[in-house]
Amino acid sequence: MKYTSSLKTNNDFRRVYKRGTSAVRPCLVLYARKNKGQENRLGLTVTTKVGKAHTRNRVRRRLREIYRLHETEFRPGYDWVIVARTRAVQASYQRLEKELLSASQELGASLR
């Protein structure tokens, strides 16, 4: 990802959960919080409820790719956390893409 780094620490994730805003969709929940930097930071969470390791990794790869393809449409200076829900396993790529973009628009952090 060209303009984005990763959220790594548990403290960063907790800060976004606690102080950020959220948008809920059937397949995912998107949390956003303004950071003090000029670049975006992305964190992905896929729990064991979603499935075994290969299933979770597949969902994670899809969400990361959707974000990567649309990262120029997101306002800079935000911390993003995407939490995959169990419906994300059966969802098509197009549905995940539509839900992520609509959630970002709801939070007002999309340039669309």
C-alpha cells in the first residue's frame, strides 16, 4: 500500500475502538479515528469465529486488497480498523468492496 502503514500494537487498536467512530455493515465493521500524522494506518481484525486459519487469511487478503485499490479515495490522516464478521466468508468480493466503501462514506472519511 502506497500511502498507508499498518497498525501494529494492541494499544493503537484499543485507542481506535474507544475513541473512534464506527459504521456497521452485515459483513464488516469499520472504525475510523483521526490521527496526528499525514498518512493513514490500517488494522485488520478477523477472529477465530470466522473460521480456520486459511479462511481468516483469505478474508484478510480480500479486505486488504479492496483497501489498497481504493486507498486514494480515503482522506489522509486517519487510523482505520476493519473488523470482519462471519458473513464475510460467504460474501462476494464485490459485496465486501461495496460495504467497505459505503461504511467509509458514512463516517465522512471518504473523498467520494
